[in-house]
Amino acid sequence: MVPPFAERLTRFSLELGRLDQALRHGSAVPAVLFRQRLDAIQRHSAVDGWLIDPWYLVAELHGLVPKVVGQDGYERGTAVDAASHAFTLWRCYARPDAMQTSAITEAEAFLNDQSSGWGPILDAGIAFHRWLQAGQPRAPFCAALSRYWHSHDILRTPLILTGIEALAPGTPWEIEPWLCWWLNALLAEARDAHDLLRQLERARTQALEKCGAQRRHSRAPQAVNVLAIQPLVSASMLADRLGMSMKSALQLLSAFQDRGIVVEVTHRTAHRLFGLAGMGALRDVVKPPTRPIPGRKRGRPRKDHLFTTQAIPEEEITQLPPSTRLAPVQFDYEDLAAAMNQADEAMLRSSRLIARLKGQKAS
């Protein structure tokens, strides 16, 4: 009897072969690894209950200040918590700390010891099911699974294929139907990675076409190749890669920006970062730097100053409630003064009585 997951295993194996072959001959593999890792983190966070914007994470990783997300403190706090969760997953996949490294090593040992005789792919799925059934965390095993594909020559490029969407609510937990769901999720991830590779290769080809005719010694095609490999490039980085001056690299990037080949994502005039046109979503996430108003001096301006009156739109001024000043409250202290006088007289009478008694004792 043919197992129910046999057909899905065959389709996933064929897709893995096509993907591995395409990555071997692709020229944008580093960019694919970068973008595919973001997609994996987004899927993993969604299963964990966090909706994240991967470009928010990219901005944080490159030292850029993202825009504040949310209308109130609760929404902004939720966005910060989601970004923290995404960063933890990124550390686990890309640069694990000592604690994460220990957990990943333990998951790798468990993964390699669980051999069920069904081949490396199904053995990994069965081990994943047993690992989760034992109450172990997901992230270390997913990171170990990415290394597993590479170490067993299933995929020579270290992509993050985990099938994490098989852990979404509503998935059956019996081993055979769960393996079917897991293989379907892996197949979808492999196809998405293949589509991403084609998309980045197409962006590189279109960028080369937009360069137009160049001189024989022009560095423009090489610059496009660097941009296709590196997600974000500065003028100093490009100058170092191509062996050219900083000024020439900046002029080349400015020409690319005018032709729509690259976008500048930092909103700055210095220390800028550039990426191919597909990185435009990152520019929308990054918060522009605060710039002073031209002509304004230091310090707080007066209420009737030109900059203050122009800074607030007229419709907002009309919506402001009129200022109300409370009238000072008058207090009557006559009763308090009378009580204090009575207390003083009582204390005076007591001191006189004590002095009289002391005189009688002395006589």
C-alpha cells in the first residue's frame, strides 16, 4: 500500500532538485539567502502569533530608525514586541548566541539520531514531530533543520526550509496526515524561494538594460552585479569592491538613482545606503531624520513667532478648545485666627498656674 505522503514527497524532491540546480547557476544567491531568511522569519512569526513587517527588521539590522507604528501605546508596544520576536528568530537563524547555539546543537543531535528508515526527508519530518510532541521549542529545531538539508547534500545552498506552517491551528496531529501537511508547506517554501531567485535575476537583468550603452572600461555593469549580490550598498563599500574612488562611486550611484535603477533608503544626504529598485519598501519604513527649519535659531520660539504660527495648520488651531483659567478661590481665616488666640490664652493661664504652684511649694 502506497503511503498517503508518497506523492507529496516526490513533488517536493523534484522541486528541491530544480531549486538546487537554479541556485548553482544563479548570480544573486547571497541576495536570495538574505530575502529568503526574511520570508522564513515572517512565516515563523505568523505561526507564533506575531504579524511582522520584515522591512522593519531590515531597518533595525542596518542601524536605521524605523517609523513608529501604531496609533496608541498598545499598538506601538505590540509592534515593538513583534520586532523583538523577529530579531530573536534572526539571531537563531543567522548569528546565534551561546544559549541558542547550545539549543541548536541539541536539536541537531536529536535530528541525526532519529532514523526511521524512510530516507532523510521523511526522517527529518518524523524527528520534527517527535521533538514537538516532547514539548521542545520550535526555533532551535528549525535552525538545525536548515543545517540538516545542507549537511546531507539535499540542498547545497543553506536555505531555511522548515515547513513551519504545518504547525498552524487546525493542522491534524496524527503522524501520517501531519507529514502530508508538512511536505506541502515545504513544497510551498521551495517554490517561493525559486520565484524569489527568478525575481532577483530579473531585477538584475532590467538594471543592466537600464544602464544602456557604456564605455568599454565602465564600472556600471560591475556595480549592478554588486548591487544584485549585496542588499544595501554605500558609496564607500562600492568603491572598495570595485577599486574606484569614493567620488566616482557616489557619482555612479547618483546616476543609477536618476535612471530608476537604485533607490536611496536612508532619506539622508550623507552616509547613504542604496539598493536595487526592489528595496523601495524599505525606504517607506525608515523614519526620515529630524532636520532643523532653515532660518530658525536655537531655543524655543515665542508664541507669536513666525515659525510657531506656521508650524500648526490653521484647521488644527480652530479645533483647539478655548483656554479656560480658573478664578482664584478666596479662603476665610477668621475662625482659624480666633481658635489660635484661644489656644494662646489657655497656654498663658497654664504657665501662670504652674508658676504660682511652684512659689507655694518653695515657701
